[in-house]
Amino acid sequence: MALGAFFVLALAVAGCGSGGLSGNSVATVAGNQIGTRAFDHWMFVAAKGNASQSPGAPVIVPNDPPSFASCIKQVRAQIPTLAKTPTKTLKAECGQLFTSLSSQVMDFLIKSYWYQLLAHKLHVKLTQAQLNSAFAQAKKQSNLTTAAALNKFLSTTGQTLADILYRVRVNELYKDLVARETKKVTPASIQAYYKAHPTQFGHAATRDLRIVRTNSKSAAQTAYSALKSGQSWQKVAKKYSVDTATKNNAGLLTGVTNGEEEHALNAAAFSAPENKLVGPIHGTFGWYVVEVVKITKGTQQSLTKATPLIKQLLTSQYQSAAATAIDKTAKQNWGAKTICRSAYSMADCKGYKAPKTSTGTSTATQTAPATTGTSTGSSTTGG
């Protein structure tokens, strides 16, 4: 409950303070301190989540940079096979684990502040009744409706009830922010998408062909005559064709769509009737003898039938664009007021510079707000 009270207090004084880091903080967001106690707690939650991906794996919490003495001690105590591993090696491993987990935790904690600050600025509010309803829905979605199931979940993930309520609260505010920013899907936008993506809602007409391609008109005429006289495509194609893709397959090309082949062959293939031998035809790559052996008509789903899917696709696109806009707005407002200690710095922090790779290019740390433990059915921050 102390952790929950910490966050509520921080929101109440949002925007106040000097912006400087206190001795027991890893970062400050617009004057609101993110204390080491909160950071360590969520690092434990993240470490529990990380260990759960490999059943039986120990929970290693690398939260003491830069020496990682505690982390090294944990590794040696919990993983007997590494007990005698050199300190330098274990320190490097702890450092890598710290970078991975801390970037996720810091992203979660910082963006949680950003979203609450933006909600406060835009007068987006969440009543206690709305929070209770959202929490009940989250528990239902995750089959945590009984006290026993909820307590087991909390024990497994390392979270407290206050943690879950906080996450649900931030998530609900975030959803409201995204909803405000999301464009409406209109009949006009649906129609425009339908016209711009015809292949998503149908199949183009196709033709199966048999061809012989030669390097001269006379050779093509000889092949044409042989086929006319009753010789098989298998025999004629193998003897006369120079097309390596089809000569050993009786000259067969399947599923050819209009415009796929070179112009002369394409014109012949899509103008000739079925089962009629045509040629010789002069093309860019030689002379052809062609026979259409199968015509498959194209299909096209009507706009009416395609509308539900298009609406779903556009809704997803618009929500994604809104989420990106929310993060951009939040960072523009409070990115410069988000000060992090160097050991904890990541992409959300003021002045952050991505580390150089071996090739000399910068690589921003990948962050995932929802990875600070398993969720209750809603994403941690919606990010």
C-alpha cells in the first residue's frame, strides 16, 4: 500500500518541485521523484517475469550498478554451476541483464507519469467507480475473480494489489487519451481503403499456359507444326524450347496473372481462347508457341462484405497512430523534464544517447512498458 500511496502522492504534486534528483532517486519527472525503492520493487517484478519464461530458473535481480556485487552473490548462491565463475564474467552478465530489465522498468515508470500528467493537463479524469469497474473487468478477463486466484497471481508475479490497481488506473487513463486522439472510421475512409487495396478483397484472373520459347521464328514454326501433328507437349518442349523453367515440365506455366509475363507473351496468353494453339509470336526474349490450358476467373468481394474487415483494419491503424501521437506529445511536454541518473538512463530520459554498436551506429534501447510482470488482462500502460 505504501507504493500505491507513493504514486498517488506523486500525481497530486505533478509539476511541482525543483526537478533535481534526490539522493535516493533514480529519476525525476517534472519534479516527481522515482525512488530507488520503487525502482527496486519493479525490477523484482520484471526479474520474476523474466525467470517465468524458463520454468525453474532462479530470480536474479541486478539492481546494484555499477559493481553488481549483490547480483553476483545471487548468481553464485542460486546457480551452483556458476559458483566459481570469475567475477568479471558474472559482472558483465549482470550488467547485460540490468540493461535489459531496467530499460523496461524505467520506461514503465516514466511513461506512467507522462500519461497521468497529460491526462491531468487535458482534464481526463477517472472516478473511483470507473477504476473499480475496470479492475473487476481485468480480473474477469484473467480468471482472477476469486481471492485465492488473485493472491496466487500476486505471489507469482511479485506484485501487490496496489501495483495492479495502479497499472489499471494508468491504463484506463491512457485508453481515454488514445480514444480522444483516434480518428473516426467513416464510410468515405472505408471506400477509399477498398479502392486502394483491391487485391485484399479478391483474386485476379489467372491462366495456365503451355509454352515453347525458341531463338528463331523457324524453330518456333517447327515446334508449332510438331504440336499440330499430334506430338506431345512433353516431347516438343524438351526438344525445341530454350526456356529452362518450363522445357522439362511440358512447357507448363501455372497461375499466370495479367501483366506478369513479357508484353508479347502476356498479350497472346490473355487474348487466346482456351485450348487453342497460337504462334509463332515474336517477343523480347525470343519466339513463342502458346496454348492456354486453363482460365480461372477473378473474384472480387463487394464493398458491403468487405466493410467489417476494413473497419477493423482502419480502427487498428488509427489507434496505432493515436498511440504514437500521445507518446510524441507526452515527450514534447515532459521529455526535457525527465532527468535520470546515468546508470539508469534510457530513451525516455533527457540527454539520452544510444550506445554505439561495433559498427559505430547508435542503437536505442528497446523498451516494453508491459514487461514489468504479467498483466491483469490490460496492458501495463497501453504502450
